[in-house]
Amino acid sequence: MESSVSFKNINRIAIPAIIAGIAEPLISLTDIAVIGNVEKNSVEALAAAGIVGSFLSAIIWIVAQTKTAISAIVSQHLGANRIHAVKTLIPQAIYFNFAFSLVIYATTAFFAESIFSAYNAEGLILQYSEDYYQIRALGYPLTLVTFAIFGVFRGLQNTLWAMKCSLAGAAVNVGLDFLLVYGIDGLIPAMHLKGAAYASLAAQGTMLVMALWFFFKKTPFHLKLSLNINPRLKGLLLMAANLFVRTAALNFAIYLANAYATDYGKNYIAAQSILMNIWLFFSFFIDGYANAGNAIGGKLLGARDYKNLWELSKKISKYAVLIAFILMAICGLFYNQIGLVFNKDVAVLAIFSSVFWIVLLMQPVNAIAFMFDGIFKGLGEAKYLRNLLLVATFLGFTPALLISDYFGLKLYGIWIAFFVWMLIRSAGLVIKFRRKYLQKEV
């Protein structure tokens, strides 16, 4: 019998997860690249797309933590051969996500102007941000239901279905971006930033339809809602709540970075938009192995197989760090060309190029942090993840950012603060895992 922590089994989950994971930031990167090259007000449009993209990511990451909780619970029950015990839990969790998404839409769409004013956006950037967000926000129900279903797939040790859905969504988004943003003379009017928003909405709808097809055809679950609350729903929501707080702290750091960058001027927030989207792209890329750690780790915990759990952490660490070095090498090779993909403004490109090396330098540290983060989610260690992120954000990132700003480091300071943030996260996870699970392996 093949070991669940073999190279083949890890990559069977990790590689489709990588492809599925990078499809989401690829949608944002495509938006940024297309919008950043429009003829009219390209810097303002790029800045608005970056600000809104940051806020959307923040909201979706926060409220989509039920995906991780669902994955952890399904994988643990799969490892314990008790998958029947969560059959009524899955539809309850999915409907909860749908209802929650409607609340998020209703509360944020109405206050869009105030929200983006808090990012220091004003004038044309604020107007573009409002217009773009009002359309993109319609996708909350589509995305959150899709993510919940993806959590089921991952818990069942299958990331291939999510990969197919994500690739289809990315293809729709890329095609419609060019058609709707630039238009076709005599056929389709150029819609500028709004066109990118509609393209993203169509991509989200495509992913949901495909996810539902796989859900009904390939999994043992259904969407028939039972009025009897599954006893595991409380634990799932508690885990999601801890991850909710954790992700809120994570996104506070991203918000603070973008607010400071916007305050430095439109060229700085435009450069920051490119840097942040590349950083997120790298994160989702490396996160494929974290997803494998999440799925396999939960299954091993359910089976109480601590020896292979320790082996899993070592193997996935090596793979994730290797991916990080490959990404660094590729970007180092095309260092001066990468910025040109997103914008042609000389001032924006100069700022981007002067700071990009910090983003590259931190990738191996990110790899360790993301990998252990995925394993800890699979183990249900949501409380520790919450506490660690609060410490990293408020005792690491925020003081580093304030000190850097005081000395006028601007974007250098923002990314130095992110580096400090990731060092604390990676160190805290490695130390905790060794203390708790290494002794059980022996």
C-alpha cells in the first residue's frame, strides 16, 4: 500500500491545488495588467483596481474560512472512516456561507465610498474604486459557495475538480477582460474598469456552475437541508470563527500597507498594487503544498498516524522551499521586464523595481509559513493560528511599519514590515509543531 506521504500522493493533491490556487490571483493579475495598459487614466485605474482587489481579497479570505474548516473536518472523518457523520453538515455549512455572503454584500456595497475613503482614495481613484467594487461585490455569493464546495473536495483528498473549475474561470476572465475593457470597434463598447469587473463576475459564475456539477456527480454529499442541526456544526463554526479573527488580522496588515502606500501618492499605490498582486500570486502558488498538508494532515490526525504526520511536514517543507527558489530565480532572470507587463509609467516602474527584490528575498520564509499554516488548519489548530497572527500583526508588522514610515522609507518600509511579519509567523509555527507533534511521533 502506497504511503499517504509519498512524493506521488503529495503531488497528486498539491499540483492541482497549485494550479487551482494560482487561478484566483491570476484573475486579479490579468485585471491589473489589462487595466494598467488602458490609454485613459491608466495609473488611476490601476490604483483603484489594486485598492478594490485588496479589499475584496480581505473580505473573501475572512468569510471563506469555512472552506478550511470544512476541509479539516471532512479529511479527519475520512481518515477515521466516519464520512457518514458529516453528510448533513455539508449542506448546512454551504447554506451558511450563502446567507453570510448576502449580509456582506448588503453591508459593504452601501458604504463603498466610506470604505475606499478609508484607504486614502480620493478624486478619480475613489470614483473608479466605487464603480469597480459595486460590480465585483455581486460575486460574493458565487465565490463563497464555490469556496465551501472546494473545501469539500479538498477534504476528500481531491483537488483536481477545483483545479478544473478554477482554470475554466480564469480562461473566461482573461478572454472577457480584453473584450470588455478595450472593446471591439462597432461591436462591443470599451467599458474600461467596469469591463474588468464584469469579466471577473462571469468567471466566478463559471466556477460555481462547474463546482456544483462535480459536487452532485462525484461526491457522496447533497444540498438537501436538514432541520436537525448537525452536532459538528458548532465546532466547524468555532474553528471558522478563530480563522475569521486570524484572517481579519492578516488583512489588517494588508489594509495598513495599502493605506500608507496610497498616502504616499498615486505612483506609490500603483506600484504597491503590482507588488501585492505578485506577492499574492506567489503565495497561492506555494499554497498548493499547504493545501496538500491541510488535506493529508487532517486525514493522518483522524487515523492518529503521528509518525507520517511528522514525515509529511519535512517533505512538504522541502517541496515548498524548492518552489520558492524556482520562483525567485525566474523573477530574478526577468527582473526588469516584469513591471512592464502591468504598467508603462516610468515613475511607477522605477518604484516597483527598487522594492521588488525584497518581495523575492522573503519567498523561502513565506514557503515555510504557508506550508505549516496549511498543516495546522488540517489539524484543527485554529486557536493557535489566530493567536500567532495577532502577535505577528500587532507586535511585529505594525511597529515595523510605523518605525519605517517615521524614517521615510515608504514602500521599502512596507515590505520590510511584511518580512518581519512572515518571520514571526514561520518561526512560531515551526516551534509549536516540533513541541507538540515530534514527541508524539517518537
